[in-house]
Amino acid sequence: MLNLIKEMKNYISGNYISQGYYKSFVPTSINRQWQIENMEVFHLLSQADRELGRLDMYSKYIPNLELFISMHVIKEATQSSRIEGTRTNMEEALLDKEDVPLDKRDDWEEVQNYIQAMDAAIAVMKDLPFSSLLIRETHKTLMQGVRGKNKQPGEFRTSQNWIGGVTINDATFIPPPHTSVPDLMSDIERFTHNENIFLPDLLKIALIHYQFETIHPFLDGNGRIGRLLITLYLVNKGILKRPILYLSDFFERNRGLYYDNLMTVRVKNNLDQWFKFFLVGVIETSQKGIQTFDSILQLEKQVTAQLQTLGSRAANAQKVVNYLYQRPMLNAEKVSEIAAISAPSAYKLIEELEKLNILKEITGGQRKRVYIFEDYLNIFK
């Protein structure tokens, strides 16, 4: 036992292996006992647990929570993709494909794939545990039909990759050789389900995220999958009832620190600094999540009162607003479909919703007009 404690205190993140003209980094196995002694980490962990618990509890009191989750996912998809260089914003992500300019469609499709990957992973997790298979299936959905479609979607890489730099010679970081990937990913899976390792779940997923990004098991899409895993883990463990915590916005706003803290583990064997950064992200994101839900409740109350002024149109207006909570952008054709009314009636209803400042026309054209629920969209921006 004394040897084990000594080993934990003297954590070595990994070692470099010569591959001829470059060296790749092979991380140390994480499926082992851990001992956390940094009191600042404990303090932040306690606060993060409280805030995450508050967010989960708060979500239970939100009527029709499912209406609002899709907007959380859309925001996560745009922010996580933005870290990788994709420039689609939330308004563009809400457009139909044919309404997206040709020069932006590749970015738009990558964001849509992220949304589909998250939705599919949450759905399949009822039958498939948090595992390498789940990760590969999610990656397959993420990469289908987009720029990475020729980079082995759903399969661990079979060649060397690197991070940063135009070539491997000037790379910022070179992950382990592909031959090490299956064993390292199996180690993550065993660690995830090892009930004899008494590491708090928030530190466990922080460690899993670090290890996954260090392994970089795919040729493309590693960052997005690694960030998506955080939410999947929290839902899988029952820490969150629904997928309502997404850290990509925090990572995007602190992008330099995000990468620096990951590298600090590899270079200085300093896990504590990464844990602290991750926990601050959980705290801030949970607090913002509660503010978002509170703003939604206030807006919903205000809009419900406004709709009562529409008399006979109130019921159809409510159907449209319920759709807008899931996707706050539509056209007259969609209004007609949602409310099962004629095109002239749809335009009249839109006119009424514009007067109430619930809908705002954003295209400025006479044809193919698009309307947004601006006050609601702004809550997520």
C-alpha cells in the first residue's frame, strides 16, 4: 500500500517513444487507484458538485424541459465545432440546408452532424454503456458525409496523427502510435466502470477527457468527441438526468488555457492544474445553465400572457411558440404546417406574433421570408 501511495504522489503522465525522425507520447494507464491531496482541488470539487446538483434539481422544475434541450445541444454543437475552426453561428445552424450559402455548407453540415451524434448517443446509451463501441458509433455519426468522411469514421486510426503544425516535424504534440490506441482506449473503458476506484466522478471524467485527448484515437474529430464525452458520462452515471451541461462554451472562451492545461499534464505531470481548470468550468457552466433556465421561465411566462390577447388565434399561436422553443426560426410554410392552417391564415398569425415582438423577420425580402424568436435565441447567445 505504501508503494501504491508513493506511486500516486509521483504521477508520471507518460513517456516518449522514438519513431525514427519524431517521438510520440504514450500516456500512463489511468485504470488504477488515485490519491488527491491538493486542498484547492477539494474545495473546487465541493463547489462544482453543489452547482451541478443545483442545475440538475432546477431542471426538474422546468415544464416541458424537452422543448428547451435541443437549443442547448445546438449551442454546444456550434461552440464545440468553433473550437475546431468551424464558423457556423446559431442562426445559421437553425437554417435549412438549401438556405445556407454554398461557401458555408461544409461548416453547417459538421454542426448538424454534431447535433445528430449527441442525440443518437443519448438515445443508444439506454442499451449501450459508456464504452469504446459507443465512442466509435458516435464518431461515425459525427463524421458521416463531411470533410472527415475519408478519415476512417467510426474506426480508431491506423496511422500516426499529430496536433498543431503543418507537418509532423513542427507539431505541437504527437499522440501515441496507432498500435497503442486499442489498449489505451480499453484502459479508459475499464477505468470508467471500475467500482473499486474511489475517485469522485467529476475528477474521473476530467481525467477521461484529458486521456482521450492525449490518445487522440481518431484521425479527425477528436476534440468534438472528447468534449461530447463529458456530457455523455454525466448522464450515463445519473449525475444529470438530462443532457443539460456543456463545457464547450467555457473551453472556447478560454481556449488558450484549455490547451495549455492539457499540455501541462503531459509536460509537467501536473494533474492538479487540469483538475482545477475543469472544475471551474463545471462551476461557471452550471451557474450559467441555471441563469438560462431562469430566463426561459420568465420569458415563457411573459409569452403565455401575451398569447392570451389573441383570442381565437391563441391556441394555434401556442403551437407555433412550442415549436419555436425547440427551433426558434421558421417561415410561413412551417407555421402553416405546425398549426394546420392555410397559407393566408399563417401569414395573419405571423403578423400577430410580430406585433407582440415574439417573431422578427430577418431576411428583408418579399419572398422566402424567415422569422426568428429573437428574445429566446438571445438567451443562448
